[in-house]
Amino acid sequence: MDEIPEDIKRVFVTAHDIVPEWHVRMQAAFQKSVDNAVSKTVNFPHEATRDDVRMAYVLAFKEGCKGLTVYRDGSRDEQVLSTGATNTSAAVPVTTSAPAKDGREKIIPRSRPSMTMGVTQKVSTGCGSLYVTINSDEKGLCEVFAQMGKSGGCAASQSEAVSRLISLTLRAGIDIEAVLKQIKGIRCPSPLWDKGNMVLSCPDAIAKAIERFIQSGGVTKAAASAKLNGAAVLPKKHDTESLSAKVTSGTKELAGMCPDCGNILEYVEDCVLCRFCGYSKCG
């Protein structure tokens, strides 16, 4: 920093003014009197090489340090210590949130509509029953939800992550066929046969559910538009489960959300029943 006088710089030395070797030696000086490991960051300049880092670790080992943390200036977009002079333009790639050099505009997904309509399919996977909900609005497919029955853990969280990303791409105008090409065929250690089809993984199950939805006509734009404008239009039948078999005629008294699959519960003969997954509770 040129604006600071040299005599002040000699007294108040900053982390970037100290060469990595002396960062390590200072840590070693404290380590001699401390049983636990000493925490300290060795600051490297932006042009540091792998050999420079290796030499710091070798020196720390020889000096008796119990641990070592290194940081190369400019290796992250944002950092705590910065002189403002680090040239990060070569190290930081252009992100999708910033305009590209060729002048292309960034893609901004449209907002989720307040009302959608769709169907829920139950797909058996090696991790359990997966309930895939596919919704449409006036512009077509707009979102996908995937819930792994009562289970949690990695399978449920990964399925949720996949469905969120699919929803984002749908509202961004990405071709659904391009999305299906990426997730269909992904294999896990527990493939399973479901209604004559091999389900290779949870992402593969989501892809197959979306394909069935599209092939059966799903919820057409006209149906979605009519529904969102107040008309009562039921989704078309798809080839996995017949919604007409799930929902009978007549007015139903709703009883909240199903704790297993998240669909609507109905009161049936003093019990609550989910017609999608079969959950029931009486009394």
C-alpha cells in the first residue's frame, strides 16, 4: 500500500508482507509451548505454485507443527484479506449471472404461478416408493416434486434436489427432452422392476414418470388454463395409475395433507384416506 509510510510498514507488517516460510516459523514458535494444534493461516501470493505449498508443509512438519492451513491470494471470488490489487480476472470465470462476452442475455426463470394442476405417480425404486408430482400451467410443464414415502436421508434429499433443478429448467424454457436425456438411465446400486420396467435409480424414476406424463397427454395447456380460470377439469388418465379409479364422483370432504406422500386426504366413513398412496387413519 503506497500511501502508508515505510517506517510504519516496518512496524505494522501485514500478512501479505510476510513470506510463507516465516508464517510457518512463527506458527512453529508458538507450537513448541502448546500441546494442542495451533491454528494459523499461511498466506501465499496469487502467483504461488504447488511446489511453494509443498515446501511450506514440509517445513511445518520438520518444525513440529501439528497442522497447517494455506490460502493463495485470489483463489476465491470473495476473501477476507485483500489489497484490491489481485488480478482475479484470469482466475474467476464468467458466471451465468453476468452477461457473457458474446453479448448473449442471461436466462431468468419465470416466477412460479400461484396455482398449478397436475398428477402424482407412484414409482417403486430400490430406495422405496417414490411419489412424483408433475404440474403444468398455461405455458406447459412448470414444476416437478419428488417425495420418498416416509423415508429421509440421502435418497430423499437427492430426489428433492433433482426435482428442484428440473422445475427451475422448465420455468427457464429449457427443452424437457434435453433434461430427460441427462437424468434418464442414471444407475444406482439398487435397480428395481416396476410394472414391467426397470427403474435404475431415483433420477431415472423421475425421468420415466415425466415421460409417461407427456406421452399420455398430461395436463394440456387448455385444461390448465380452464382450471386456473375456475372451470373444473380433471387431468387425463396416464398409463401408470388411473386417476378415475382413485377419485370417485361426488363432493369430497378434504382432511388436510397426507403425511406419507403429501397429497390431499379425504374423510371416508369416519376415517381419513389418501387415494394416492393408501395411507389411512381412523378414530
